[in-house]
Amino acid sequence: MDAISYGFASDIKGPNGCGKTEVSCVWASPEGGQKIEIGKHIFCNRAVNMKNIVAVGFDMDYTLAQYKPETFESLAYSGTVKKLVANLGYPNELLDWSFDWTYMVRGLVLDKKRGNILKMDRHKYVKVAYHGFRLLSKDEKVATYGNTLVRDAFDEPDYALIDTLFSLAEAYLFAQLVDFKDNNPEKISEEKE
């Protein structure tokens, strides 16, 4: 397995003997570093000449960059809606929808078969359930998910976990689509479910 160097240029010899023109590999491995080809190093600069850059990747777990969730999630949301309309034949009126990035939170579970959004405790007890944006009554919730320790596994393919900040837009869109289908059953065919 190739190690990755997170190092710095230095006049001082590092533990692996790297010198002035090489990058010290202090953090490359628990053993104190090893020589790594220059082409496998990772460099961070404030200014990057994009002339020779072939590909750009995004670190999406906030470790290397801070994101503005309202901007990032809004772009993901609008792009998904456009694809639903252009590529999958959903009604054009979806293009008029908007995204509220403050509405959803991490830790939700989407019940894809029933159109419900669930908030569970650590024992998989469904504490709160919505059908689209409509809060299910306690009786509806218990009738659907029970109130004992014998429950669904809440795993794929019937459920989707909203466990990252980057899943919030899809959870919001899911709720909108459920409400839209309930109010306009003729506009979304069964094969799109």
C-alpha cells in the first residue's frame, strides 16, 4: 500500500533522510516515515496554477475544507431536481421547488417503501415519524413500526440513512416528492417510485 506524505520542505534532515529538495515524511507512517516518490505526495497551496491540473477532487467530510451548507446543498438539490425532470421525465413543476437547508438533520432514516422519514433512538425505536412533511400520529406510527423491541433492521434497500450533511438535500427532496405524489398521484407513475 502506498503511503501518503503530509510533509513540509526543510533544510533539516528528516527521520528518513529526506533533505532540502525532498519533502520530509514525518507523518507518513507510524515507523517514522519512508521515502515516497514525488508524484505521490499531496501538496496544499493557496494559489494553484490550474493549467496542468487534469482532475480536481472534493474532500466532502470537512477535514480539508469548510463548506457553506446552504450553498453546497442547494447546488446538489437543484442539480438533482433538474436531472429528475430532464432525464427521468418528472413534471416540470418540480423546477419551481426550493430547498430549505435548515429543515433536515443528520440521523434520520428514510423508509423508501412507505414514504416516511423516521427519527429513531439508539435501540431503533421510532420516536418520530413523518409521511412527507406530515407528522404521523402516535397510533399511525405504532401501527406501522410497532412499539416493542422486535423491529425492522432499517437497512438497505428499503431504508436510506441520512448520516452525513451531504444527504440533507436528498432527504428534503424525498419529503417533497412524497407529498407531491400523495397530492398528484396521476403525475408520478408507479415506475418512478
